[in-house]
Amino acid sequence: AGTMAMATVNLRAVTSWVGIARLFAVVLSCIAFSLVASTRDFGGPYGTWCMFTWCFCFAVTLLVLVLELLELYPKLPLSWDDFTSAFSMLAALMVFTTSVVFPSTFISSPCSSSKCARQAVATTVSCLCFLAYALEVGLTRAKPGDISSFLSTVPGLLKVFEAYVACLIFSLLDNYGSKAGLQWCVAVYSICFIITLMIIIFTIGRCLTYIPCPLEKMLVGYNALALVMYITATVLWPLYSFKNSHRPDPCGSNCWWDKHLGVTFLTIFNLIAYLVDLVYSTRMVFIRAP
């Protein structure tokens, strides 16, 4: 007689603190995009980005919950802990950005209509959703000395942050082709983004073991090189962007000056991230915990 294989159910996937945080994230992201969809006012690139963020985080988090509930994730050809750590960090960053972009773009003052009220509630729910993902990041972060899951360590989480900030920089790049200094900065952003993204993908795909060199020391060397490159970008980008130029008046929503200012601050954020990354990765490699 044939036997039917039954999927085991792991209730800890939804009853542990991490599972509860994921359940809250699923519910809150669903409420956010449902409220905004009911207003029928989410057009343009910013509205599309916000709706994509809520729907994407809802779908992937729900998939993670189902796979852990039915204990199907061990069959996947990837490092599950690295994947979930990287995704929770990415989702926290995406939802945080959306929680800032959506109200600044779509909510106008005074807010008296029912549509505006729904947009305000959606913004509040989005902020709570960010807190749920931030809680998951905190709960799954590796303890000091534990490097079994690289992307759950501080350097691993910083890799996700660095790649995401680089994506934000790319979305703001405008009018840089005429100056060699700005071209160098774009090259810095692109090179560091590609290498950082490859590290994340190779870690999740369990491919780093095939690299024929000491991986930890290679990461320290890369972080040092990326830090030096970002130092040059931090100096050159504002120097070439704002030299002999003033903020246009009026400066609309698509103003090049504001975009270049945004790139300046994001470059500084990534510079700090690579500095902290270098410090932590150096400690992990050269200062072993007893």
C-alpha cells in the first residue's frame, strides 16, 4: 500500500517572538496597501514604489511564514537564516523609506477629507510595520562571536544597508555626465554596489565556500577599499555638484539641486556604514573572542 507523505507543522513558526513579529508585518502591510488602494490615488513613481514595497513585503513575509510553518525551507538550495536575515533588513529599510515618502508626497494640509484620513492611517500602519520588521532584525541578529549566519551579524546587516542606500543613490542620479569628478563618483557607487550585492547573493546561495582564498580577510580588504573609495566620493560629489551653482528658485519636485543634495547625504550615510563595517569585520577576524 502506498503511503502519503504528510507535511509536518511547526507551530513555533507563528508562536515564537520572531513569528509574531512576522505575523504583525503581514497584517500591517496588507492593511497599508489596502487603504491606499481604496483611495485610488497612488500614481506616479513614488506612489508605485510605495505600493510595490507594501505588496512585496506582504508576499515574501507570508511565503516565509508558510515555508517555516510547514517546514519546507530545508529543501530549498539556499542558506535560510541568511535569506531571512537579509530580507527582514531589506524590508525594514524599504518600509521606512515608504513611511517617509508616502505622506510627504500624497498627504496635503489641511487633512479633512475621508481620503486623506485613510492616507494618514496607512502612514501610521506603515510606521508600525517598519517597527515589526525592525523587531525581527533585532530578534534574529547573531550574538557576539556567532558567525554561523553571516548576514545576521552586524557586518552582514550592514551589507544589506549599503546595497540599499546605493539603490537610493542610483534613483537620484541626474545630470552627471559632463564632469569627470561626478563620473568617478558614479563609478564608485556602481562598483561597490555590484561587489556588495554579489557578497549577499553568494552568501545566501552558499557559494562563498568555493572562493579559493581566506574569505574573512578578503572581506576586510574589500571594506577598506570601499571606505577609501567612498571618502573620495564624499569629497568630490558635493565639490563638483555645487561649485559655482545655486539652488534654482523655484525648485520643483524634480529639481536637480535637491537630487544632488540627497546623493550627498546618502553618500555620507554609506561612508559611515562602510567605516562601521570595517571596524566590526576587523574585530571578527583579528580579535577572536575567548
